[in-house]
Amino acid sequence: MQDFIRRLSSIFALKDLGPLHYFLGVEVTWLNDNTLHLSHYKYIQDLIRRTHMLESKPQPTLMVSSSRLTADDSISVADPTLYRSVVGALQYVTLTRPELSFSVNKVCQYMHNPQLTHWKALKRILRYLAGTATQCLCLYSSLSYLIVTFSD
């Protein structure tokens, strides 16, 4: 690795900052067994603060299974730009929290004309995140080429 860094520095101006800890909103934690934890904890906290939901009650699930979102459901939201901004931020969070992907995709489908029911679904995702903000994506090295997944 040192040889690689030395070669790069002979071509480009660079500085070795040591082990990665934080990059583009992703917190990186290295454990002794070469396990890598990727988390958006600070990013999620900032998002919850920005949407004024710090005091909201955390939810155990992302969506209500009986709810159906439609395009012409209710009254349009007062600030569609905020809705779009929060949905975009949640799309970024799915990098370390893949369980959000389905729910975030659902609220993404209404970014052109967000309505109150869509905002409520978005707030439920935020309340779920408020209760699970410390969860992270764990990556570890393995000598095996088997793909192992876990699902809830």
C-alpha cells in the first residue's frame, strides 16, 4: 500500500490522511477483525433535525401495509421543495440502509406532485429512522466466494 501511495504521489499532489473515518456523510468504523461498519448516523440526525422531527415518536416499521399511495389522493403539500429534498436525502441513506429502498422508492414516485398522504408516508420513514439511526451496514472480509444475505 505504501508503494502504491508513493507512486501516486510522484504523479499527483496528494496527502495520506490515514485510515478512513468519515467520507461524504458516511461514518466508517474499522474493527479488529477487519469488519467495516458504514453508518449515516450524523447525516440521519441532521435530516431529522432539519425536518423538525427530533421529538417525534419512533416507529417500528417503515410503512403501514394497508396504505396505498396514489397520485390524486389529497391536498398538495405546502412546500414541495422540502419534500423533494428529504426524499433525495433518504435516497442517499439507502447506501448504508438498504431496508429503506422499497419505502423510499414509493415516496419517490410522487415527487412531481407531492400530497399530504405522501408527506405522511415520508414522515413515517423519518420516524422509523429516528428509532434506528444507530444501525449500520457491516462489511467483512472472507476467504469464501459464497454470497450470504440476511433478510427480515
